[in-house]
Amino acid sequence: MEQARCSVSGLPPSLPPWLFVFVQALVWQSERNAETVKRVRTEMVSALEEADRLMRVNGVCEAWLNGCDPEIKAVCGTINGQLFSALLEATRFRDARCVDTLRKGAQLLEELESSGHGVPVPGGVAKSSAALKQSCAGSNRKLLASLRECDGSDKLLEFTREDARLGRMTPPVLVAEADIDNTLLHPRFLLEQGKPGGRKKWRAIDHLSWASCLDAEVLAHGCSKKVAQKACSVNGHTQPCEKLSHDTVDDLAAALARFVELFGCVPHLWKADIDAAFRRVPVAPEHRWACGVAFVAGGETYVSRHSATPFGAVGSVHAWERIGAALAHLARVYLKLAGLRYVDDFFGPERAETAEHGLQCFARLVRVLLGADAIAEGKLVAGPSLCVLGVDHEMSAKGYRYKPAAEKVAKWIALIEEALTADCLMPGVASKLAGKLSWGCSFLFWRFGRAMLRPLFDQKSRRDGCIDPELRRALEWWLRVLRADLAELRPWSMPSTRPVHLFCDASGKGRHLGAVLFHDGEVYWSHMQAPKHVLKYFAVRGDRQIMGLELLAVSFALSTFVQHLRGRKVIVHCDNTGSEHAMRKGSAVSWDHAQLVHAQWYHAAVARIHIFIMRVSTDVNIADMPSRLVTVLVQLHGPGFPLLRVVGQERKERDFLRRVGATEVPPVLHDAYVRCSTPLCVLLHACAPSCFLQARGMAGAGRALAAVVHIQSDQVRSA
């Protein structure tokens, strides 16, 4: 119910865990004028800075690290752990023990400690790392034999030496001078950030999913070699207890709407970025043996080992998540700053008078806790319009405008054009590009691009970088979308019109589609036979293609009733669990289903249909009537038969039409609502309309009819 209210009000269909303290911070600000807010924040941060100064002078910070080995002290020497821990305890943070990670080191192997920030992952069994440790010598020999020098290897050596200077790695040495029998080595390489015009920006990545062997048991279950290799790696021996998620542009949209509701004015935005966030967390001493790296530079093979959590390790992500969540908590509770977070990016709404001041207070807080170099001045931005997570946000009195950042769009277009011209997209570039285009998965942008990101993620396993037909179609689609200069406009408050209800169903046996629409007190229905030339694009299955047909029924309903749905809030009722989950996610496991879901969300974006998916029982799905028995009657009498003439059914039919007053609409399944070059999305323009509707001659017919009458009597039931 809460999800339905969020959807029909224009907010994202989920409530994030930070909502309560976030709203508390906004309410606190709304009850005070700007000068009072700035004065209180200044006093609080100044008190922290004075406490930090005294603690460092008196040796409290060094005492907090007593008992830690030199490598942890080198990584965390600038941190005020004592003050960090005291603040979390005073503000009742649920994971106050996260600060101990900075003193003891982060786990990278076996079962990770639960922090409570994610959704619990049940049933996971941690693999022992004992065998992995024993295999160091043999694995290292195979790795060293396979290493090749890559482009920019001199920069890779430079990055490694800089990390060693900061105490985050051991100094790189030639392999002949290193002890490689007791440290597990991994490939270290450069990830191209992707700059157009031949310019390149690099980041050092460590491949901790690499292993010298494949897991035979995983291969026996039909998994790919990549999955089998990961199962034998460090990441394969890491067992998280929870699935993490971060705040998105959808959450920011909800936050802005709440801000306007409380303050009645147009908000400004602020943004801050933590420098080298992962590299500020040390690795637990007992797991350092698994953090070795090797690479070739200048014709020589170098070896080093991490002291700080490396990019490329699952454990690194979970370790920083705990520290990042703690900083966001202090911003909301201690500074009363309504902040959101995506990994190491912090952002949020503020009044124009307090935005810059609040941003500086947050930076001062982080520098007190993590060190003076934790945030550079160039990473602090505030203003009425801001680029957050690759999307430009512009606010006005009427509403807010979201648009992919023009500068970034130009870079993305250049990257895609280069890849299509060269017929090559390297795995690292594909992964980075997929992350940059993830705004297309957001509720704010109608989730129209989620399915078209999948080929980019799949490209991570193509080491040769070759572009297959599916990836080429996806890249060409993204190119058209980016060139279209997309912009999403939303008013501060959504229209108060009631939602319309759309029931969809399909028959697996007869391959027939049915739909019933309840629209402002009127009832419309339609049905059609699933086109054969569309069905041939589905993968071969033994389930009568029921999930594909259920998704096709939704496409059919959106096409047929588009004039009634345009610009409205629509609750789509579906009785198939698989299609329900696929539409909620904006994609599906099977590629043919994913393309169909992509077409639906793209159609919704074009027609500005605000969709919410709701599960309905088969017995009360009124669309089951035009989708099932009609098929049997078409087979018996032919598609041109004008009215149903089945013994014992005429009375039910007349009763249904009289009580509901349903109006038949000619069926449409067209090819204009989606501009995708994939064959599955090239749909047809309709077959001849049928002119009959038959209530089911089953036990559930009475319940279905009762449900329809109930909805109509309630003037279209709201969520």
C-alpha cells in the first residue's frame, strides 16, 4: 500500500531507510530561520574542531591506535577514531562499532560482518580460505607466466609507488626480489575512464576475481567459466551477509518534493566527494596475504601488496559502506543536514541562504574525523542547479527539471561512436559506461533504459572487446536516446486525479491476449490473438511461453488504451509473478523478455504514463474473461463470428455487459510506441477487432464479476 501511494504521487516506489532521520533534519531546519541554522552548525563544528585539536595534542588519537601494527597506523594515521566513535555512540548510530574497522582492519575473506545497512542475504555459506592460502605458490606461477604489459604501464607503476608513499601499499619490487610463496598475487591493470578526442584518464584496478583454476562443481551446474573462475578467487571466498543499495536520483526527487512541502520555496543543492574513500580503510592483517598484485612495466614484472582495501574486492565495498553510512548519519543527526549518499558522493537539498554554509560544515566534520586531506575544496559544490550522479538538476517555482549532463552526454556519445566505428568495446570501458548510463534505470526517467544496459554489463566477460549484434543494437539505441536531448519535467506536486486500473491477462494454451480498463467510471475491454510473427522471436521454452504472453498482454493493453492512459497514473494488475517482477525491475532474466519490458517502459515514457505494478489473484483478474474462453470460441466458430452462442453462457454474458456496461475497443499492438531495432520490439498494427466478451464458465467467474462491480462502485478503487 505504501508503495502504491508513493507511485501514484510521483515518488519512487520504495522508502529508503534514511527517511526518518532525513525528515527530522528537514523539520528541524524548517522550524528555524537561516541565521539560526548557520549559527548552531558553526558552534557545533567549531566545538568538534577544538576537541580534535586537543585530542591530537594530548596524544589521544595515537593512543587509540595503540596495539595496531605499523601498516594500519600508516593508513589511518590522520583519523580521529576516538572522536568518531564517541559521536556515533552519542547519536545512537546502529553500527557504531564500524569505527573498529579502522583500527582492526577490514575483512576481505569468508563471512563478512553484518552492519544492518543492507537487505539480509539468507542461505549463504562461507567457503574456507585455507585451501586458497595453500595454493599461493602454484597460482602465482601461472599468473606470472600469463602477464603481459598493457598500455600505460608506466602510469600503473607510478600509481603503485604513490600508494606506497601514502602507506596504502608496499613499495613495488621486481618479482625476483619478492617472496611470492606466501602472498596470493592478482593482475593489476589500468581502467580507462573514457575521455573523447584521444585523451585518456586511468584508474588502477586489482582483479581479485581472478583465479588460476576453475571450480568443477560450478561448471557442472552449467555456469560459465568466468563464474567458475570467480568461485576459486578471493571474491569467490567472500560471503556478504547483506545486499547493499545506495541513494539515487529517485531518492533525491523525493527529498526535493518533501523540502518544497515543508519550506514552500525552491531548494538549492550541495554536493561533496570523499577523496580515495576505499583507500582510507585498512585491510585486516590476517587477510593481507590475499592482497598481492603483479604487473608488467618497462619489460619488468613488479610485485606489491595492499595495506588498504583495494578497488576490485567485494570486501572493500562493504567496508567503506559502513564508514560512509556513519558519515551520512552524522550529517543528518548532528549537523541536521539533509544529506543523501551514493558510495562516496554526498548530496542533498538546502535553503539558498544555508546551502554553501552547510556544505562547508560537512567538509569540516569529515576533515576532523578522517583527516585534513579527506575532501578537496574542488570537490565541494553548491547552487540552484547542480550535476548529481550524471544528471543536471534545475529547480524553479513551478517544478524541477532533470536532464543528463550536457558535458557528460557529449563524452558518452563520443565513447559510443568510437566503439561502433572500431567494432570494439573493452570490458573496463563497457562497465564504466554502463554505470554512467544507469540514470536510465531510475523511476524518474521511467526505467526505459534498464534492459538496454544489460548488453553493456555482459560485455565485461568479453576480453577481446568484440561487439556482438545485441550490444550493437543497444549502443545504437543509446546513441539515439542521447542525441534526442532528453529532459524530464516534474511539477512539485503531482495531479490529484485518481489512478486508472488496467487488468491484463493471457492464455498460454490458445495464445490469446485480453485487457480490461477501468477509466473514470467507464469500463473498456479488448482482446486479440497473439501475432505469430511476434511469437517466433521468443526463445524456445516448454511452458507455452506464458510469461512472454503475459508481458505481451501488457504491451497490447498499453497500445490499445493509450489515448485513455496518456498522462495518467495507471495501476497495472497482473496475475503472473514473473512478469510482475520483470516490469517492476524494468528488465528480466531472459533477453527476449527483457526487450519486451524495455519496450513497455519506453512506451510509458513517451506517453507520460505513470505506471505502478500490482499483483492480482487469477480468480479476480477480470481480464481473464476476454483472454481465455474467447480463444476456444474462436477455434470453434472462426474469428469472424459476431457473437457468442454457447449453451448456458448467453445469460452470463448479458448479465456481465448489463452490470458493467463494458465498451469494446479495437485491439492494437503497434510498432510506433518503441524505437528499438531489436526484432522483438517491432510489433504489428492490430488484427481485425472481435466483438464479443464472455464471462468465465468456471468457479472463479462469480468472484471476478464481483471484483469488477466493486471497483466500479468505488469510482475506480485507489491504491
